[in-house]
Amino acid sequence: MSTTRPEGYWSGVFKRLKRDKLTLICSGILLLMLIVMIAAPLIAPHSPYQGSMIRRLKPIGFPGYPLGTDELGRDMIARLIYGGRLSWTLGISPVVIAFTIGGMLGIIAGYAGGWLGMLIMRVTDIFYAFPSVLLAVAISGALGAGIFNAVLALTLVFIPPIIRVAESVTTSVRVLDYVESARASGAGAFTIVRVHVLPNVLGPIFVYATNLISVSMILASGLSFLGLGTKPPEPEWGLMLNTLRTAIYNQPLIAMLPGVCIFITSICFNMVSDGLRSAMDVRN
Amino acid sequence: MIATIFRRALYSLPIALAVSLFCFLLVHIAPGDPINAILPPDAPADVVAQVKEAYGLDKPLPVQFGIWLFRVLHGDLGRSLATGRDIWPDLHSALANTLVLAAAAAMIGFPLGTMFGSIAGAFRGSWIDRAAVVLAVAGVSVPHYWLGMVMVVIFSVLLNWLPSMGASPDGSGVWALDWGHLSHIVLPAITLSVIPMGIVTRTLRGIVGDILNQDFITTLRGKGLRRGGLIAHVVKNAAPQALAVMGLQLGYLMGGSILVETVFAWPGTGLLLNNAIFQRDIPVLQATILVLSMFFVGLNLAVDLAQALLDPRMRR
């Protein structure tokens, strides 16, 4: 016996995603990078910390070191792989935290409205008065270098835009008929938000948040590049770019490698986010 | 219109006040006693007490904020810890350099972005459109500090065409309009222009595409309006929004140039900030952030007003 069910929203999304080759390729690249980073101890041929004065700045293709060595003689492959772990963590975690906090605040502001919504949105306005790079540099510059401070600074940078998006989608859902009828049938605010609002606003907020990952990766590595994120000898792409600046005259190709990794990651996250947006049919 | 100007200006005041409060608090969120931001840690105790009183650090925070704001409004941004000099003269010349760099980057990025975006929007789905989309995504995804290094490697190290460091041949940091100075600005300006180019391309593609899909365009076409006339209509409708994006991008260029300035040792606010961070010179950090963000607030206001001026629908 077969029953025909109307096609659900998510199966439609997946169907559209499957047809979007560029998004699939980019997700594949990201997935591959993730697997390599998780399996770093198995894959990396050398320690990312073990340097050697006689092996400094060996070229790409050097026996035993296919991508050469850095300015302290450390294996580039190992450092790029382990560096990815840190760069990804630094780039993604602020967006995840900001998605949680900003999404919550935005939904509250959008659903509750009134003085509470007003308060949240006006505080958000203040943070909009700073260019994002400047805000990140200001906070982490004042707090000092360190992974925790960098993540904190970036989280504060991304909360306001997520609040704005969450607030505007929640406001548009709040006035819809089914929310109105739920309220009329006596459902409490919490139930309405959980059952009727959340499923409809999470998608757009999520898509917007994925769009921020690319910027976050660039900014996070940028902070490390400025000496504000990770500290040496920890491998991190931005920090590696900075320390390898001394090598641009001897081994320009090697000095460029960490940047290539940041670029690839950031462009893939951007593509996947764009693909998700059109597959989920979210208006920007 | 005058009422609009007045209302928008009035609305920026609390924002400006809140931004200054944030900058004021920067000294206090820095780890350790804020006195460490003014005095070296090895200062004798009586000097510490003296300076605390002079700076009003013994008073409650709101009073301190009042005193600080009063000084700032009178042009006293404090002294640098590292050099002991007044911050303003150094910040002033750094601001000028950053403005020059941002303007140069804008002059490269905005016209190119406008061109690519408009063409892509007008010919949706064509290969030009796809190329513009790729270019836009690449522009916003590229770590520009890395792009700067690539530029240095290609044009300074390998080809030896352009200088890679500083703003002038004599290293003075004073700007002039001759080839020696221009050659120094080429690489950092191109590097910095990539992000606004990508964003302007993306925005204009959307705007132009949307406008061309609207009914009045179909009507105009149906009435036999030629391409030149259509373009005039599109430009008129796209201008306010395009202007807003570019205005904000100019602000992001000013505030975001820190990474590119670091790569090219450009003697602007970014380098000033970078040095301040390295030397934990919090007063310089605070003053630079304050001036840059105030510039951004002013720019936001200017964009708002320009939009209202161009588009009567915006005069709410």
C-alpha cells in the first residue's frame, strides 16, 4: 500500500540543495578539511611544534616535508592541519555563541516588543555605530591577547546583527494569523514562541549566521595576525601568516600557504551559506 | 526637509554619547587598575596617588566619565604612555593618512563594483553575471591582509615595480601628490579596495536586477523608451540605496584598514592602533577608536541625510 504524502519543506530544501553543484562541492571541501583536522594526529607527518635550526624555510617538495618548513623549521603540513583546528574554532565559536545569545535576545525583542524590545534594539544600535573590525580590535585590544578574549570580542561583534535579523523575522511572524489564533485559544507566550514562532524564525536566523562564519574566520585570523588572538608557538593560520612575513623574500610560496587555507575556508562557507539561503528560499 | 535633518541629527546624539561611553569604558575593561593605563607599573606610590587625583580616578565612575567627556570635547585626548606626548597631533596625521588610503581604495573599489554590479544586474543569468557573482564572493571572502602579502610578493619582491612599505620615499609619512608618493599607495589601496568592490558589486546586482523587474520599467519599455532613457530611470532609482552602501563602506574602510596598514606599514590609524596594542598603550587605543567611531557615526548621519535628500520616500 502506498500513500502519497505532500512533500515536506525540508525534503524540498534537500532536493534543491542536491541540484546545486557548487554548494555541494564547497560543502565537500569543508567536510574534507574537517575530517583532516579531526584526524590530525593520524595524518600530520610531524609535530607542529618541533622545530630545527638546520631545517628552516625548506622549499615546497623538500624530502619528508612536502609543503616545506616554516621560519623555525617546523613542518608546514602539520602546522596547517593543527592550525586549522584553532582557526576554525576561533572563527566558528563566536558565531555559534552569538547565534544563541543574539537569536534569543532578538526573538524576545521581536515577540515582546514594548519597552523591553525597545531597550534591546537601542543597545544594538550602539554597537552598529562601530565598524566591525574596529569593534573587534577595540575589545580584544583592551582585554589583551588570548583565545578567550578574541572569541569574546568577536561574539560581541556578531550579536547585534543577529539580534536585528532575529527581531525583524520574529516581528513579521508574530502578526501572522496562526500565532494570533494560538494566542486567542489561550496559549502562553512561552508556548507560542516555542511551538509557533521558533520553527519559523530559526531557519532565516540560522542562514544569516552561517553567512557570518566567513567574516568571522577572516576577522579571527586577522586578530591573530595582529597578535591579538593566539600566541606563539600555537599554530593558527592568521598567526602563521604574521610570523611567516619575514619569509616572503626567501620562500614566498610557503609564506602564502596559511592565507590560502583561510581563503578557501572562507569562500566555501560563503558559497554554502548562499546555497542554503536560496535552497531554503530565505529573503535577504 | 529641515525637520528631517534636525530629527536625524538629534537621533545621532545619544548614539554618539553611548559610543563615547563605550570608549571610556575600554580603559576599565582592560585588565588591571586603570591607573596602569596612565602610569608605568613601576611608578612610585606618591606619584600614583597624585595622578589618580589629577585624572579623577579616585572619583566614582559616572563622575569620571563626565570629566573625561569634558576633556575630550575640549580637544584633550590625553597623553600616550609610550611617548608621553599629547595623542592628538600624532592621531591627526595618522587620520589624514588613513583618510587618503581609504579614499584611494574607494576610488578604485566603488566604480569597479558599480560597473560589475550594474552589468550583472542588467544581464541576470549571463556569463558576465556569473563572473561578477564569483568576483563578489571572492572579494568578500579574501583575507585582505593575506592579499596584501600576495601583492607585495608579486609586485615588490618578484617584479620590483612598486614599494611595499610606508607612505613616502623619504619615510616621513607626510603625503604629497607626486609619483614617489603615489607609488606607495597603489598596493595598499588596491588591497583595501577588494572588499568594498565585492560588496558594492553584490548590492548593485541586487538593486539593478530588482528595479528592472518592476512594472514601471515594463511600462516604459512598452511605451518604446530607448536604452538610454531606461538607464536614466534605473540610475535614479538605484542611487539612494547604492549611495548608502558606499557611504557605510567608506566608514568600514576607515575602521577596517588596520590589517592592511599593518601589512604595508602605512602610517595611519591602523598602524597607530597596532603599536598601541603592542605597547599596551590604552589611552592611544581609546582615543583612536573614539575618533574613528565618531567619524563613522557622522558618516552614518551624512548617509541618512543624503538618502533623504535624494529620495522623498525616505523622509519619514
